[in-house]
Amino acid sequence: MSMVPKETIVRILKLQAFEHESTAITEETVTMLQRYLEVFVREAVQRSVANKDLQGNQGIGNGEIQLNHEDLEKITGMLLLDI
């Protein structure tokens, strides 16, 4: 199961990217975008965890790491530059 449903991707594109309602997107393109977003999100999580480890902040203990928006904000710049 993918993290981002295809219906969500299509809706975002229609609301934010397409200027004309008649613009269409192929199923193949939506699948490709779905895979790309999954890789992007996984990379963001992995970098956030690695950054938290480097700072010596393990989160909530018992082997679990708790991430929040601040952890993502810390790695976003480099993540976007690496695209």
C-alpha cells in the first residue's frame, strides 16, 4: 500500500497545477508520481532519524525515536537541494 493514494495526487494536481479543467494526466504518470513521493517521504524520514541520532537526541526512549515537524524542518533544505 502506498503512502499517498493516487486519488490524492490527482486532486492536488487538478487543484494546484492544472490551469484548465480539461487537462488530463495518465495513469502511468500518476503511478510514477506516487513512487517518487514515496521515495521522497522515506528519504525525509531517514534523514530526520539520522540527524536526530547525530544530535544525541533519541526521542522517547525504549529504542523508539519520535520525530516531529522540527526534525523535518532541520533536514528540508539539504533534502530539497539533493533532488
